[in-house]
Amino acid sequence: MTVPSPLRRLLRPLAALAAAATIAACDVAIPDASGPGAQPASTAPVQVALLIPRSDPSPEVSRIAADLENATRLAMAGYPQGRIDLRVYDTAGNTSTAAARAQQAVDEGADVILGPLRGEAANAAGVAVADEGVNVLSFSNNPSIAGGNVYVLGTTFDNTARRLLTYAADQGQDSLVVVHSDDVPGQVGRIAIEQAAARAGLNVLASEAYPLSVEGVAATAQRARASAEAGADTVFITTDATNAAMPMLLQMLPENGLDPATVQYIGLTRWDVKPELYNLPGARGAWFAVPDPSRQQGFEASYAQAYGRAPHPLAGLAYDGITAIAASATRGGVPAAALTQASGFQGATGRFRLGADGTNQRALAIASIQNGQVIIVDSAPSSLGRAGF
């Protein structure tokens, strides 16, 4: 079992809360050495167990489950028939059921598990089959459950923060103030930003937390302004674009003296999912990270052609999982060494790579809001650079 990193040890007690607060957080892959059309490592069928919450009581979650299954089958269509033996198991959105289904799948011959959706379910599934040498590629983005035989496919805060702050440093930004919610996702985001800033050589002058209330956001905006007076040229906000606090932040931070004309605003989450934000003062000129637009649009078009509707934003993770599995399979299963190959894989939303610590790195583009529209100011890289992230 991999020894947890200091960050994972810090976050592990928060995993259940974080998973309850957020689920996890795409051109069909062009044939290359790590995508459909590549020479498989083995001609034997790869038995893949897909664990999804088909019968979850939430209609939204059951819809995500359906889209994940659809994307899995769409990815499989890029390989010779019989290359992948897919078996679907319903977790019902329940952690203990996920663990039981994982064990059942392995007992029935599964070489690898794709899913489950939520972090706590993925952790339970990984524990259940750890002694059997079977890897779990979960749809979660929670790094606290990664490691050992569990990998997370979802884009992590750490990956996003690194991309954004590396770009910020290249643009001459020097010091920042972090504004985050006072809950678990906010704390996880803050830690990711602080660590990414250290790697990029930027100074974090202050981290200001807010409670979800008009009064709380207003007080935090005032504190952030005072902190920024020490020389910050950047404000990094962790808040999800759909959260009720976001429009308040983008209005109140500029009103309190953090002028977007002189202070760069950055978002840890995608703001393009909420066009209502575009004309707020703090959104103008802001940066945030997005998947490679051309590849995502191609995946969405292929999915819509196959299934008659647009996919859920998480559906591409299932496509990516099959891409990695098919490229990594050997006669002995799907070994970690192959899953973590340095070149990575070409997925539904661009190139990605799995790390030995169970986390991932994704090639992201930098988007900006200008004149009420989203434009790409720095394209997603075609490669991921050195391994060992």
C-alpha cells in the first residue's frame, strides 16, 4: 500500500465530508499510441467492471450513471469487438454496496474496476479488492482517497491550481490573496492553491475564508482588500461558479477596492458553466482553466450523434477510463506500471496521465472572460512534460 503523502494524510479525515459536498469536480480520442486504434498489449479480452449508481434515488445522479455507461460503450466502439468484456454493477449510490459489488466483480473475474462515482464509494471499493491486486479507476476528483490501488480520474484542484498559477507566473503575476469558503471544499481548494503557488514561485499574502451569507461575504471582501494592500496583484477564488456566494464575491470584491483593472482575478472552478457571471465586475478579464475545447466539442458531438443528447460533463471520465485500460491491459490484468506510463493517454478532453500516487494530471487550457464572452488565452498543451508530478 502506498504511504499517503502529507497532503493526503491531512485531507483523509475530511474525505467523507468532501465527498458529500461535491461529486467528483470532451473530440473522440484521436487514434495514437495511447488511444483507440493502438496495438493492444494483449489480445485477450479485458474484463472491466463498471460500478455506477444506476438506482440512486437522485434523478440527477442516476442520469450521470446512464451517461457514464453510454460514454464507456462509446469508447469501447473504438476498439476491436471482443477486446473489452464490460460488466455493469449497480452501486445504488451506497458506499457499502459499492464495496460489495467490487468484491463480486473480482470474484467474477474482473481485471479492473471503472468507477464508482463518489469518493467514499471509490475508497470502499478499493479497500475491498486491495488484497486481490485489482486496480480501481474512480470517477472522483478527491485526492484524499487516491493511492494504493485507487486512482482518481476527475480533474483535481491541485492540477487546476498548478496550471493556472504557472500561467500567472509566466504573465508576471507575483503575489496573491486566496478567497475561499469556510467549508471542506474551500479548505481543500486553499491548500491546493498554496502548494501550487509555492511551486510556481508566487507569494500567498493571505487566505480569507467567508461564511455563506451576505454579511460574511461582505466582511471577507473588506479583509481581502486590506490583505491585498500589502502588494497582491492577484485574487484567487476557490468558490464554485454555481454557488450563491460567487456573484456576491464578484460584485463585492471590486466594490471594496480590488479593481479588476489592476488586480487579476482567477477562479479555481469553471466559470463558463454560469454565463450570468460574465458581466459582473470581478469576472471581467478573469482566468480559469478548461479542458481542451476542440477535443471536448468533438466528444460531445460524437456522444450526441450516438445517443441523441448532450452528455453530462462527467461522462468523458468514463471514456478516458476505457482509453487508459485498453492501452494498459496485459495478459495478467491492468498493472499500475502501465496505467502510470509517462506519455499518458489521449482522452475525451485532451491528454491526461495517472500518477503513481493515484492522482492525475490533465492538459488544460486557460480561458478568460472578455467583453461578455469566453475566449482561450492559452491553449491546452499537447504533451504533459516530465513525469513524476
